[in-house]
Amino acid sequence: MDFFLISIVLLLTVPHISGLQCYSCDRDTDCTEMEICEEHQEQCSTTIMTVLSRPKISTYILKGCDVSGKPNNSISHLSGNQVVFLTEEYCDTELCNKRSPNVVDVLIARGRQRRTRECYSCTTADKTCSNSSLELMTCARLEEDCVDIISFTTELPAGEQRIKGCGQLSHCQASEPLGFHNQNSFHLIKCCNSSRCNSDMQDYKDAPLPLNGVTCFSCEGNSTHGCSPDAVSKIQCQGPMTQCLEASGIHGHSISTREKHLVPDHGNDSSQMEGCCRLSGDESSYHRY
């Protein structure tokens, strides 16, 4: 399950002799193993998914090396009789990812705070994202907003994902939803800062956002497949997505993203995506994934 606006992850296979060291694990307990990061990996990561199902708390921990530029994010939502917490944290010093966020501490802190927001919560995984199925949840932290994350592809009709809940998502502001779409996929992240503000139930697949008059090139793949000159098409942009975006990278190296005019450029074999987007102001010049 991905909770980040326009996320592209590629792996690098070039070996590196020395570099940053991070703790590394992929299991339900914390870890003491260490790994030496590859040359392009400039920060350590900790991802924790905690599922609270009274009286049981289950935790899954993923730690390791990662490329730089990723911000901290967190989200929580209801799933049946469970509460799911997902937290991602990044740091850039030696073995800095030793600490693991503890959801119990968060819940205890929530008990002392009486002014956290109430947000609607649902997931398509348990088929609760309909007007009659929305539930209310109380956010764990004062700084959390109500969030609504929508993602689907035209190639996999059954793969539509929607999550509502509480979250602290980088660059997501009440006045500026984040989004990307092309002929293959649609992704939209909305945040709002008042209780019960994430009640929108629009079906963005069956009832798309209105066209905004901007036209962009659209493709996914590389210069020989997916984004070859004869595979690139034009797309009419929707809603707040008034920028043209080209994102490209090679085997896990940093990916440059830039606002693009209606001029195709396919001079290398890097993986790339093109389409319509809405990025926050400080993201529009360069980004890493």
C-alpha cells in the first residue's frame, strides 16, 4: 500500500565499496543487523506498519538504505475492527535509523490531547468507501490532517485504491491537492485541516474532474517501450493538475522531475513518465524517489 504523492522506485545494481551504514531488517521485530549503502543511497529509512486489534498489537518493521529526498510521512485508518498505522521516517547520518516509532506512545499521547481532529475513514480493501460505510476516527496527533488518497489504473480496473483517514503527509496542504494523471493512471492526494472535512465521495474514474484547458504529452515506460515516439500521446489535463510533468531515472538513480512544455524529448533509455500533475511549489524543480 503506497501513501505518497507520485511514487517511482527503481533499483540500482552497481556495487559500492564504502558508504553510509544503516540498520536493516524486514520482519516483525526490531533489528541490529547493519548494511553498507550503495553509492546512490544517501539516507537510512524506517517503515513501520502497526495493526491495533484489541487486545493485540501487531508490528511489521522494514529498515534499510534509501535514496535521498524522501520526506517523513504517516497515515492511519480504520479497517474493520482494526486500526492501521503506517509511518515512514528517514535520516542521513551513520546508523541513524536505530529508533523505531512506537504507536503505543502515540496512543498514550492522544489520550492526553482533547483537540485532535475527527476524520472519516475507509479503505477499498474492505469495501467501506461508500457514503453509507464511512466511519469516524480520532487522529493520534494534533498536527495530523484528514486525508483522502485515490489511485487507479486503466489497465487494472480491479486495482483501484482509496484510503481515508488521518495523516501527516509532506507537501500536502488544504489549499493544494497533489496529483498526477496520464492515459494509464490517476493519483490524487487531498488533505484538509478541519474535523470531518474529508467526506468527498466522488468516483474519479466514473466521474472525472473537469478539464482545465491544459494539454500535456502522456506516456509510461522508456524510449523503446511505452515512451517511444510513436507511443506518446496527448492528454487533456483534469482539475487542479495544470502542469506538464516529465519524470525520468535509470536503475534507481535519482529521478529528475520538471515542469515540461509540450515538446517531447526521448533522447535516452531511462524509465520515464509523462502526464499532467499538481506538485507543491518546492517540489516542481527537482525531486528524488
